[in-house]
Amino acid sequence: MALGKNRNIFKNFIKGKLRFTEFAITNACIAKCSFCEIWKQQPKVFVDKDKALTAIDRLADFGVSHLTITGGEPLLHPNIVDFVARATKRKMNNAVLDAAPQLLMRNDILKRLEDAGCDLLSISFDSGDPVIMSESRQIPDIMGQMAKAMEMISKTTLKTMASVLIWNDNYDKLDEVCRRAKNMGYDFISLNYPTFSKSQVYPLGGEGISLSREKVICGLKGAIRLKKAGNSGIINSVVSMKNIINYLEDPARAKYRCYGGTRVLFVDWFFDVRPCMQLPNVLGNILTMDEKDLELPSCNDCNMSWYRDFSMFFHGLRSVPVWIDSLFGSKDVIYMNK
């Protein structure tokens, strides 16, 4: 199946249709993170199963080759396995995000996700300190639950990724966070760059991510050193992290702009398609819109990691180092960007 998904990526790339999408299937969440207010939203919304399956089909028709299923907490949706299975059927590489590890130990969910063709479980991991981690997510003993979940995952073919937000607690000790994540058995580590959003569907903020630009840059430079040293597990491209540093120092210095709304999309629990979580404008509803509606100028208004990182692939020859880093690891890129 992996070969078929890779061929689909190549096919869409050749056709000039390659896209990536985050699909938020619910605003319900167990975690009460200090930097996210989705858990406060009322009423709680869960996407309709049949409409969501249609939405996934339409995204595939639009050239979406990677689908990240998010929320809220997507594992709270009773039809999460059906959505993964449909993405697999349409040869879409797919990832499921999770903020509450206890959900991974219920209802035989791991085997069901494995059988459905899930490519990656991305689990929130903010600190190597169990106390800080519990306080950050407001889930008691979250690290203990995570350790048990990771042991269960190790008996499957599922790949795991620690999703690490750079915030006040860890910007200067990402090496410790990465070491703890690797010791717990994570296959990969992704870094999320702190940002604020006043979006009505995806509000982000809080004191925890109120870092100065200097502190965020400190964290990114530390991450680059870790990646260059090898064996960190960090998947963020060195080129992309340098681009974000340039953006933070002076937005005009950002060499690579974001293609949110054109190549990288966000679909919310109302099936509205947005350029990203942060921007308020709606491009259309995925159930009714046309592919031609996905035409926006590139944007340079924030440093939201998922959208900026994936957008790096769409800058012509300047994207070659990013593709090399994605396919072969950091060392090939290091020498091209010294």
C-alpha cells in the first residue's frame, strides 16, 4: 500500500495538483491545553460520517496526497477508523493526531487503525518532565499513559511521531525533550512553531507560547544543531527552520512564502476550506466547491509550522534541498546550506 501512496504523490506532483490537507473532524477534546481554547467551544461538533467520507474523496480528487486528521481530539470521533480507511483507499498518506494517550489503549483502536492503513500517529509531547507535561495538557499521569500506549504501539506496524510545541518550558532544552521522546520509542519528532490565532474555529494563544522572537529563534537554532548532529529524529527541514528564523528576524527576509489555501489546506468540522487555521477567510465548502477556487497568492503573515513546512515543497528549484532532506535526511541538506 505504501508504494501505491508514493506513486499517488508522484502522479499528483507531475500533474501539478499535489496538495496537503489538515481535516479537523471534531472540536471535542479531553486535553485542556493552556495554549489552545478549542476545548472550551460549545456546542461540540462531530462531522457527519457520510459527508466526511465524501469530503475525503473530493480532497483526493483535488490532488491531496497527504491527509492529517486532527481536531480537537480526532480519536473521540466514533468513525475515525472509517476516515483512515477511506484515505487509504484513495491512496492518501495519512496521519492521526492525538493529545490524550489513554484513548490509544481503548476499543482495540490501534489494531483497527493499523488494519485501516494509518501511516502515522502523531502524539503531543511538550516536555520531558512528567509533572510539566500533565500541567501543560491538564491530563493527570499523561506520561505514564503515553509510556503504556507506546509499548502497545511497538507491537504493531504503526509509526509514531512526537509532536513538540516550542514553548516557554522547552525552547532552551529541546535536546532533553528529543532524547526523552526517542527513549520512549518515537520514530520521528516534529516541531511546532509557536503562533497566535484569533480564528473563530481554531483559537491559539496563552502565556505558555508568549515567547519573544529571540527565544523562538534560540529554540530553532538549537533544533538545527540537533538535526545536523544526526539521530535527533526531527523531521522539520533545516531549510524550513532557517526560513522561519529569517521570518522572525524580518518578515521580508523570508525566502519561502506560505501556500496556504492553494497547496496546503485546512478543512474544519463544518467542511469549510480555509487557507490555514489562522486566517478567517473561507475559500468554500469542500462538499460543493470547485478545485479552481483554490487559487490564492502566497502568504507571509505568520510562522505556523505545518503550513509553512509543507509549502516549502512548492518553490521550484529552490525547493530541491527540501525534497532531498525529506527523502534522505538532514546531512544531504546540511552541506548545501552551510
